Amino acid sequence: MRRARVVAAIGHALPWAIAVGYFFAAPSDLDFGTQVMIWILFAMSLDLALGYAGILTLGQAAFFGLGAYTAGLFAIHLSPDPLLGHLAAIGVAALVGALTGAMILHTTGVTLLMLTLAIVSVLSQYANQATDLTGGDNGLQGIRLDPIFGVFEFISAAMAGSAGALSAHATRFVGLSVLDLLTSGTVTVALILGGTRRLYGGFIGATIYLVVQDYSAKISPFFWEFVVGGLLIATVLLLEGGLLDLGPAVLRLCDRWQAGQRK
């Protein structure tokens, strides 16, 4: 029991220790660290909908994209204040999440899955056609920000919108990819890697996904897909609760080994 508490305490402290340590250890590579944090938030938003609420969705990119476009348009046309833009993005994404949730959450199964896919597809096509507003294929450019110092479906959409806003603020660009099905698929893979219905599942999954993608892509632009795919298959087959089950799985193996030694 005591050991379980120690392991739990280490598990809670480790992700934050890694994040803080990275900030001081790699000040020249904070752009990558920022992307990791954005995808952590995005993955946690999906976990809230999929893991805790049981909402089958392929449309989480809709709220990510709405947040990104709202933050970008707010900075260009209203105010360069990043905090105000961030709050606006959260509000718009949460509102759309509440409205779409009211329309589709009475359905279940494949019907619900297809409706979430339809929503993100409609938004993606609108963004592609509304070139005067979104820039279309060229993306939303010219985002300028003031400097800043210190910086269930409803909440999930708000978190995804927040991640999208952070992405727009960090890159100063919003493209159609934010509303792409691949974006929803990527965050789903990251969440499965970390583990659903786990506090740090999105944290660990998004971090591992982006780190593996970044380093394996340096070997070959196509090699990272093979590595991530292999890691995903191994995780699903061997660790039912995702990579967060790795520690408990190792402890169980140690206990079995010690029990065998006693015999």
C-alpha cells in the first residue's frame, strides 16, 4: 500500500518535473516544447469527451480549428492582446460545443461518430471556401500579438479551443490543417498511447507522440509513421491502460518474480 502511494506521488510529480526541467534545460528549443504543451491540452480535451463522458468523436479538430481561427481573426481585426484572444477562442469553441452537443448527443454509436465527422467536415469546407475570412489554402497570416508576461462536451470543446488558440498564437499562422480529419486522428492516437480516463494520459501520450515523431522524422520523413504505428500497436496489445500502465505492469512482473524466487 505504501509503495503504491509512493508510485502515485512520483507519477503525479514526474510530468511537471519534466516540463519544468525542459524549460530550463532546452531554452533554445522552446518552440517544440510549446507544441508539445498544445497537444497535451488538446489530448486532455479529447480524454474528457471520449474517456470520461464516453462520447465517440472524430470531430475534436472542429473545436481546435475554431479556437485557432478565432484567436487569429481576433488578433488581426480586433486586438493583439493574446489573453483576450485566448478567452474569445475558448468562448466560441465552448459555445459551438454546447450547440452541436445539444443537436447530436441524443444519438449513439456509429451515427454519433458520423455526425461528429460531418461537423468538422462542414467547418473545414467552409474555411476552405471563405478565403476572404480565413485565407483558404494560404492560411490565416499576419497575426501580430502584444508581448505577454507570466502567461463534458462544453468543457472539452473549450479546452480544445484553448489548444487551438495557443497554436495560432505560437505559430502566428492558421491553416486548413487545423480542421483536418488527420488532426482529430492524431490527437486520438496520442490519447490512446497515454491512456484514456487517466489524469495524465493526454500529457504522456501527446509528449511521447511528438517526441517520437520529431526524432524519427529526422532519420527519415516517412520513418516516423512506422515507429509511431509500431508503438501504438504494442501499447494496445500489451498495455490495456496505455503507457501509464507501464509502471504498474513492471511492478506486477517484479512481484511475480519475487514470488517465484521464494518458492
